[in-house]
Amino acid sequence: MQAVSPLAQRIAILGVGLIGGSLAAALRRAGAVAQVVGYSPNDDARVARALGHLDVACDSVAEAVAGAAFVVVAAPVTAMPELFAQVRDVLGAQAILTDCGSTKRSVIDAARRVLGDAFLRFVPGHPIAGSERSGPQAADPGLFRGRRWLLCPVDSTPQQHCEAVKRLLGTVGAQVSTLDPALHDKVFAEASHWPHAVAFGLSAAIAGGELAGQALEFSGAGLRDTTRVGASAPAMWADILLDNRDACLASAARFRASNEAIVAALEARDRDALLAILSTASRWRNQLG
Amino acid sequence: MQAVSPLAQRIAILGVGLIGGSLAAALRRAGAVAQVVGYSPNDDARVARALGHLDVACDSVAEAVAGAAFVVVAAPVTAMPELFAQVRDVLGAQAILTDCGSTKRSVIDAARRVLGDAFLRFVPGHPIAGSERSGPQAADPGLFRGRRWLLCPVDSTPQQHCEAVKRLLGTVGAQVSTLDPALHDKVFAEASHWPHAVAFGLSAAIAGGELAGQALEFSGAGLRDTTRVGASAPAMWADILLDNRDACLASAARFRASNEAIVAALEARDRDALLAILSTASRWRNQLG
């Protein structure tokens, strides 16, 4: 038991994979909440309980949510509409609901459609942390330390609820700020979702080529890094790309143009054109540190 | 001074950037050669000398090569024909010449054209190690430890010369093996050169888009890794891509097909097709560890 007084008696985490499991572990370590309970439709919650990340692995959404001051949905974006429907009927009158989805407009649309009056107590969220690994076995209580956690409230979301979620997430070391949901989805298509698609696409191209085995054998750090997130969970990423389809297609179009320009310069043996593209790339990437 | 007796009295390294500087530093640390000298057409050799990586920074190729048992060309592939021409006239009668170029067919063609009889003492090489950083400031004596270093001899290359280079490189911790030059270039187009082009292309697309600033601000580990080698030296990589053009265009065609298949699945909202590509990618990438 930590010396700090808990922010809440009970928090329920719905979906206890990498993100939900890491949040549970981090909250328990911080002593920020007296009791951290979780629910998952699969074995994840029991695994997380066995690993010491949860106080209780619940058998249903209703059991998990009962008495919880905060409910965090850390499930795939496609599972959220159904989870919201289950949460709606059991959410406490003062409880605050938030999520960890990588896209925000579709999650907000689903919440608005399903939650009824409880939509006013929904604070859309997105932790900018992750790993190509997944599941509660990969959970890490330090995953959010020093990392950004975005809240994407809509006009009707009360400021006080955002502040409550921000205090909660501050206890696990996250740097919390807000971003407009529509801009969020465009920025993350560009900075995360389409780059994942590129890593998947490059990995699939090599996997399907005649040199797939030799590429593994002679891989260096460049190939490993460029393709790293191509090892991520395929179903989760198919859903994220489909969920943020329009913004991803816009990012894809920019990438296609850039890729085709490199191919054209190479075909034409146009060193100046090639160097111009590579220099633009390198200047930008060097800003990333 | 180390306890081991040196393999050679003197080694000359022509081009003292990341690779040449790291090799110099590693050889000095290993005590494998009594004297490590270097030459560069720019300040790199003097910088490497000041950093303690070289015993002597020479003022010319002739000064560096005189009396050297091994000569290692660690210059950009485009600079090699001219360097070979300078080496030819001063290479000792027993000296062995090797290179560190990322492509092999064009380097071998240049060596065959330029070196005359000394071509029999040329052992084409390629260390599978690197960094997005460059220059002697980035040199690391541990760069080659446990990493592969490929030798790509042609039919006329004497086995004893390959063995001599292998013993030398073993002292810096490299795992030396041989690969056919033509296969080498195809494998490295697939496993290194085109993946670099993809990282450059993705970086250039983001750099040229309206969200370039926000993508930097909200970047996570996924974007950082996928684009990391996009920060590499543009001129060096333009030359590598042009030098290995045909194999790179073959890899580019496979990548384009894979990328277009992802875009098409997304446009058609075809989750099964998308999942199939992402699963192929993830299975292959997970073999890379």
C-alpha cells in the first residue's frame, strides 16, 4: 500500500491486453486506485490477474463496472460499440468512462449512438504508447511513463471530466493533452496508421518474394527497424486501418506519390531527382531525433 | 599493446567514415595490426586520427598504401573506380586489397577494369553493419562484433587471399562468410537497399504533407523505427540505389504490388483481403525476431 491516498476506490478495465494490462499494472504500482478490476471476453483478464496486474478478474462487464469510479475501455476499436452497450446499463451515476482506441471519430460516433445520457460522461482517449507485442504477457507498468496520452473531448464533454481523467493518468506518468478528434485521426493516419501499413507492405513483399529466406539470413538493423511494426497483431491493425480508412487513404496517396517518384528517378538514372527526394526525407527525419 | 602478435605490420584504410573509422578503431583495440593508417580526400582521416582511431592520417593514397600488407577501401561505391586506379600503381607485390561497398557487381566490374594484375589480389567484401549516422565521429570499435561480414570472391580470386582477409576481420569480431556477387546484390536490394528507399519515401511523403509538423509532435516508436534509416546520408544512398539499380527496381516492383494490394483492400473495405496481407507480413516479420 502506497502512502498517497487513492484517487478512487475502484477502476474497471475492459480489455486487458498490452494497453489495459499495462495500465492496470501501472495503477496498482502507483497506488492511485484502491482496487483495479478487469474483464475480458477471453483469458486475458485471468492471465493479468495471475501476473499480479489486477486485483480481480471479473466474469462480466456488469461485475467489473459495478461500483467503479472510472471505467476504461482498452479493447479493439471494433469491439467498442458492443462494450459501450453493455456498459451503458450498469455505469454508476457519477462514474467516468474513457477509452484507449487508436482512432477517435468512429469511437465517438459509436459512443454517441449507444451511450445515451452517459455520453456526457465519456472522455475519448488515446495513449501514445505501444509495442509490436500484444497481450497481458507483454504488459509493462512503465509503458506510459513520459509518453503522451491524448484526450479528444467533443464540445459537450464537461471539462471537469477531462480533468478527472487527466489526474488519473498523471499517476502512471503519462503527459496528458487534448486534441480535436478529426485532427487526431488525420495526424495518426499520417504518423502511425499508414506507417504501420508500409511496414506490413514491405514485410509482405519480402515474404512473398523469392529471396524471403536470404533476406532473413542477411538482415541488418535497417531491415529490422523498418519492418518492426510489421510484426504487430494483423487483426487489430486491419481494424484500425479500416476504422480510419479515409485519412489512411489520404496518407497512402501521398506515400504512393513519393514512392513512385523514387522509382521514376531510379528508372531514369536521374541522380539529382533521387537526391532531392532523399534529402527532403533525411532533413525531416533528422528532426525526429 | 596487446599480448597477441600482430597479423600484419601495417594496414591502410582508404575512406575513414563510419565504416572505415570503426574498422580502424576496432583493429587498434584488437592489436591485430602494428600500425593502422588512413587516408581520406576530406578531413575524415584527420578527425579519426584526433579521436585516436588511426596511428597516422596520410596525405595521399600513395603514402597510405606504401608498405601496407592490407588495403581496405571503405569509400562510397562511386569513388571506388578512381581509388582503385590510384591504388594500382602503389600496391605492394604481396598486399591484399579488399573493399566495404554495399554493392558488389559494379565494384567488381570497376576493379576488373582498373586493377590489372592486382585484380587477383582483390577480395570483394561487405560488412553487414552500419548506422543512420555517418562520419568518423560516429565510429564505434564494437560495430562489427558478432555481425556478418560477407566476402564475394569471383572465380579467379585465390582462396588463400580470402582466408587472409577472414583472419583479419575475425580479430574485430566479425562473422565472415562468402556469397556469390550477383546473389549478393539481389539479396541486399531486397533486405537493405529497397527498405532504405521505403524509409526515405515514407519520410519524404510525411515531410511534404500538410501534417509534417504534427507527425513529428505526435510520433511514437512505430514511426521512429519505420523511418529511422530515412535519416541516412542522402548522397551515399542515392549512389547505392543507382549502383544496384536493376535489383532495386525488382524489389520495388514487389513492394509496389504489395502496397497497392493494401490500398485496394482498404478502398474496397475488404477486411479478409487486408487481413491476409497483414498476416503474411506478420508471420514473416516474426521470424526476424
